[in-house]
Amino acid sequence: MRKQPENSGKTSDRGATARRELFIAAYLGDAKKNGTKAAIAAGFSEKTAAQKANTLLHELAVKAAIEKAEQELLNKHRMTADSVLQELSRIVHFDIRKLYNPDGTLKGINELDDDTAAALSSFEIKEIKADGTIIGLTRKVKGHDKNRAIESAMKHFGLFDADNTLKVSGSVIISKDDSELC
């Protein structure tokens, strides 16, 4: 019986492991999680990339590595479904009156409660000067787009059909072009 050389297969195993790691990194780096693009980035040919991506995405080790990396990323940035919904809720329920004191003056940014502060996209104070003396202030406060936040919340809770038709209690009441009112 012929003895195999000691390094037999190790180089190709290292190459396969390196390609898997490149595939995983490219897959995680793509917001759309496109396996074919990740396979191409990992060095697989364009002809076989889709098939290779499918194979790799079904390998338990690759699945586990992707899930672990995604979980670590979520933990690092404290991104949970609950935290995202909380921020969305803050925008949806934003009440502009919370920006003002009882006398009608604008509160300072440090005086805002957490929900109100989270609903703001910017807070700007501009000094108006004459001869080096401050003679006035312009304060600008801008909130996040409330309509967009409401739409996102409605989509999350399944209040839109696939064609973007609004549903209420299972009945269609408004279509996207408002021509099918029921």
C-alpha cells in the first residue's frame, strides 16, 4: 500500500476554508444578503456562483457562522425588534407640545424627555449678532418624518396588502390610487 504524503489535501482544505470565510464575510457585508454576489466575491466563477452559494448557505458550519456573526452585530449595536419598534413608536407618538414650556418658550435640548428627544432629527440654535453682541436667537427643531414612520409601522403590523392597499379588519377600504373605496 502506498503511503500518502503528509500534506496531501491540506492545501485544498485551507483554500476551501479561506473561500468559505470570504463568502461569509461578503454575504454579511451585503445588505441584500445576495449569495451569488458573495460567492463571486469569494472567488467562485460567475457561472457556478449561484449554485455554490446555495450549497454554502446550506452547510451547517456556514449557517452557524452567519447566524453567530449576525447575532454579535445585533448585540453590539443593541438592535432588537423591540428597540426598533420602540424608536418607531417614539416618532409615531411624537407630540410637538412637549417641546415647549408652559409659557410657550422652547425647552432646551437637555430638558426634553427621552421619547421627545428620540423623535427629533435635529435641533439648531443660531445666534444673531450685531457688533459682536448677541441680539437674538433662532431656534430650529425638526422631527423625523411622522407619515413615513406611521407607514413603516403599518407595514410591520401587516396593515398593507402586497399591492400596498390598506386593510382594516380584513376588509379593503382604500386602494393605493383611491379609486376603489368600499
